Amino acid sequence: MWKKDTKNGTKHSEFYIEEKLSGGAVFERGVKQSKDHKAIRQMAEPLMKKHWKDSVTNLHRIYRVAEYLLKRKKRP
């Protein structure tokens, strides 16, 4: 949904307005979470090819293992 700016009359999306009003903290957290999820998906992909076998239970287990591996990788 587009909203009209009252000062100069330009239209902006509500996401653009939220980004500008949030002070950056919300947007920053979203970017960090997005990067973490992408890293988890990349780690889970080879595991899924090998172990998935069309089972949702296996899928959830694979993602949990990938999350653990990502946390372990970030340790000092």
C-alpha cells in the first residue's frame, strides 16, 4: 500500500515509511535474521539431499541440526 507524503507530495510504501520511522534498529534486526536464515538454508541443503526422504520430521530435524551448526560455527 502506498501512502502520500504530506510535505512534498511523493508516494512511499508503508515498508519504506516504517524503515525511516523505526530508527534503524528494527530494520537492522530484520537484516541480521534474514542473513542467519539464509545461512541455515545453505547449511541444510546438502543434508536435505542426503537425508530428507520426503518426511517432514526429517526436514525439521535437518533444520535444527543446521541451526546448531551455525551457532557452533559462530563460537570463538
